[in-house]
Amino acid sequence: MKEEINPYQPPLTDPIAFLPPGQSQLHRSGNVLIIPRGSEKDMPTTLCIKCGEPSVKIVRKTFAWYSPWVYLALLVNIIVFAILAAVIGKKMIIPCGLCERHARRRFTGILLCTLGLLGGIGALIGGIATEEPMIGGAGMVLLLAAIIVGITLTSLLRPVRIDELRGQFKGLGDLFLSQFPTQTL
């Protein structure tokens, strides 16, 4: 008798089986993963952070966070904002495992963003050189679209807060998060 496959059934593999030893440092609070400083290397990379499937690619990504009030510096000047963000910002380097589907999505996002930026700059320069405002306007729209596509398709995690003790991240899949013990903040 052939066994029927239920597409809605959770995977039969136990995500806990893929964890490296000493994983207890990492924990979660709701849908937020808390990674204590020094425990970044304990981040499991055998599973995709988005869907929990086995990973085929590991991306080491630097995440930065700074207090929301730093955005007020944009009202003064973008250079002041950049200086404040560099001085006040906190960073963590996190290895992120991605399955084939999410690695392909990230690659597509990077490719579309790069081509859009190059095409937008080319159209903007072409519009200025030919004194054709429609071409320049199309270049500006293409630049904006490339930035939005790049941010949307390439984002891995979203830092909620990073301080001297730990980093808190959102944007992880439920199956990936289910392997961590739940604790309250």
C-alpha cells in the first residue's frame, strides 16, 4: 500500500537534531531571536533561517542597529546622520543559512538591484546629456525601484535592537525559531 503525502504536514525531520552542541545560549521571545554577544558562532547554519529547510548556502552578514532618534539627524544633513550612525551604531556579524529557494531569491534581488542601479544611473546621465527630462525622470524612477527591490528581496533578518550584551532579530521562519527555548525579555 502506497503512503499518501500530506503537503500540509510539518517536516518529519527534527530540527533539534541539526543543532550543534552548546546551543542553549540562543533563545527566543515570541518571534524575536535573542543572540548574546559571543554566541554568534552558535547560530545554526544547517537550516534555512526563513523556512527551516536544510540550507545549501551560508551568508555571513553584518547587521547594524542604532537608536531611532539618530534618524532625526537626517533633518540636519545626511553626512551628520552617517557620522552619528557610525559612532553610535552597534553591529553583529551573524552567519545565516539559506535553502536553495531563499538563496536564489537573494541572488535575484542582488542582480536586479545592481542592474537597476546601473540602468538608472545610465538613464539619468543620458537624460542630462541629451537634455531630455523624460529620460532623466525614468532614470530616477528606476533608481528608486532598484533600491526598493534590493531591500525587499535581499533582507535576511531585521535587527530589533543590538547592544553591548545581545542582539535581537526578527524575520526568522517559525520552523527555524521553534528549535530555540522560549524566554521572556
